[in-house]
Amino acid sequence: MALSVRAEPEQGSERQWAARLILSDRWEDVAEALGVVHDGFVQAGYMPRMPSGRRMILPYLAEGTAFFVARRGERTVGAAALIPDSVFGLPADRGFVEEIDALRAEGRPILECGSLVVAAAWRRQSALIVAQLMAGAARVLAEHPEARVVVSVAPSAERFYGTLFGFRRIAEPRPLFGPPALLLETDNARVQENVSRGGTAPQRLLAELMDPARPHWLEDRRGGEPWPTGPVTELLAEQGCLEPLFGQLGALSRRLGWWPMPAPVLAADGAPIASVGRG
């Protein structure tokens, strides 16, 4: 694993990593991340190219979803999302709903780190960029000490995630967006154990990524305004998400009480059906 690929340190500063990471729930950053994810999924054959150039799925609407945008200078080189379980479900439900339901039955909060993409031009540094994206997710996970986090990965990536973050396999390979994938799971205790162990080069890398408390390479921009209804609705409609959303709106309003309804979604005849947004 090419974990030692990195830029030269800046003079008189902390180490200059392969990328700077933006952690955000602000729409301008989220829209950028959705574009990177769309391009990566299209290149991998996971989805068709969309006119908007962005990927949108219902789990992204969960309260507390945070996106990571990795930048090198002015260029966006990668993205990922950390998604709490909610009435919208998790992306990995698509292939592993039985295993995730078993985790839900245990009563601990669940998050999924997914939609992880490294831009094609930066694949030579993909191991380090992925490590930075996952280290950012681990910092957010530390805010939820009782939570578990799941990730679906190609079988070839299992060792990388296990060595660096203590992920363990909880489901055997099965098709997900076509190619086979594994479902892995870890929690804050196992991540912190790997940070403190430091016995291997990947673990020492993780320790360096997780220290200091406010790293040079990570900017936390969470706390933005609710996502704008118009663009979100258009993306949901474009990608066939509205019909399942209508079936969940009633339960959502009863259970969460935060669903804003500032603008209508129109049926084919122009009649208002429901409203969508996030806040």
C-alpha cells in the first residue's frame, strides 16, 4: 500500500498532506462533493451520467449528514460522506439490509461512511487521500462515542480499512452497484485503539492524522443554513428519489418534527404533492 506518498512539508509549518479537507454541511460544499461523487460513480459504472452532474440519494437528507471535500490548491481531489441512520436508511441497505438491521436491533447509533471517491487524476495518491477522508470521519465519530460506523468496500480494500481503522467484516461479498463488496464495521473504541497502538506504518500514519486536535489539514465548516429546497428537489426528481420520499414524509414529520415544507413538489398535472428540504 502506497501510504508514504505525500507532498513536501511547508517550511516552518505542520506537515503538508496530500490534500486539505473541508468538513461541511453547507450547501455550497455539499454540491461540490455531490459532483465529485457523481463523476467517480459514473467512471466506475455505478450510475449513469446525470444532466446535473451530481449524485443524490435519500440517505443524504438525514439530519447530521456531513460531507468531506478534499482539495489540493484550487482542485477538488476527493470526497466522502458520513451519514447517520435515519428513516431514510443507509446507502449500504441496498446490499446489506439484513446485516444492518441486525446492528439496528442492538440499539446503538449507526453511521455509514460512504460515497468515497478520489478524482481520477489523483489516483496515485489515493491511499493517503482515502486515509485523510477516513481520519476526518473518525474525528466526527469521536463525537458519538456509542456509535458504530459501517463501510462497504471492495474485497481488495478490506486489509487497508482493518489495519488503519479496526474495521471487521460483518457480511460476505455480494453485488453492490454491480461489483462485489464487503460490509465492514468499527467503532470509536477500535479506532482509538489503533491510534494508540502505532506498531505499523499505517497505524503511525493514523496517529499523525489524528493529532493535533485541530489539524492543519482539516477545516470544520459545519453549521450552515438548511439546504435550499429548489436545487434539492430538482436533484431528487432527476434521480428518481421522489416517489420513495413521498412514502416516508408522513412518518418523518411524526417522528422527527423538523421537516421544513417551504416549497411544493408538483405532480405531473401541476398539483402540489409535498415539499422537501433539509434543516
